Amino acid sequence: MLHIFKKPIVLLKLEGLAVTLLALVLYWQQSFGWTLFWSTVLLPDLALFGYFINAKVGATTYNITHSKLLPAVLAVVSIVTGNALFLALALIWFVHIGVDRLLGYGLKYPEGFKVTHLGTIGEMAGDPRGSDLGRYLPCGK
């Protein structure tokens, strides 16, 4: 079991699973409607249209809607104001992000859609040292 700690990519994907499960359980516990869930869960992916402009705009719009920052702010606003709809939307947003991370879709670099903070999509082995990805990571190779 401890071998999972040797591959950060595995931990990051498990974190995605944890976020997904936590948000789903809270959503279910609050008795929010599943029609709302299924009609909004893919809305963050509208940011992908930024890639029609160019990779830099696409990466920026994707990262804005796929970072946990905005749904966290929305959740705090919902708690402060008592707005249940905001909480439902924040939880749905967390589910979307969690599933993306679980599937290996990370935050994007402007070099292209496949270059993410989790590795290069399609080439993810969890170790950037043997690839060119190291130049995109904060720690380098």
C-alpha cells in the first residue's frame, strides 16, 4: 500500500477521487436535485472553447474553470449568505474537477491541451524525469 506514495501522479488521482466522493456525498446529503446535477456538471468544459482562439487563451480559460479556487469561493459565499443553490453548484463543480483529476486531466500549460500539471496526456507514467515535461514543472527535472 505504501508504494502509492512513490508516484505523485497516483496520489493526485486519488485526491481527485476523494474530492469527487466528498462532493457527491455532501450533494446527496443535502438532498439537492439530480436534474440540476446532470444539467450543469459539464458546464466547466465550456471553457474549452478558448482553444478555438489559441492555446494560451484555452489554457487560461480552462484553468480558471478547473481550479478548485472558484468553487471554493462559491461554497464560502453560499455558507455566508445561506444560498443553497450556490452550495449545490459549488459541489457539482468540485465533482467535475475531481473526476477530471481522477482521469488525468490536469491544469493546462499554454504549450498545448495535452501538457498539464499532472503530466502530458497520453504519456503519463507519473515520472517527468524521463520526459520533456520537467521544463513545465515548478521543480524542473
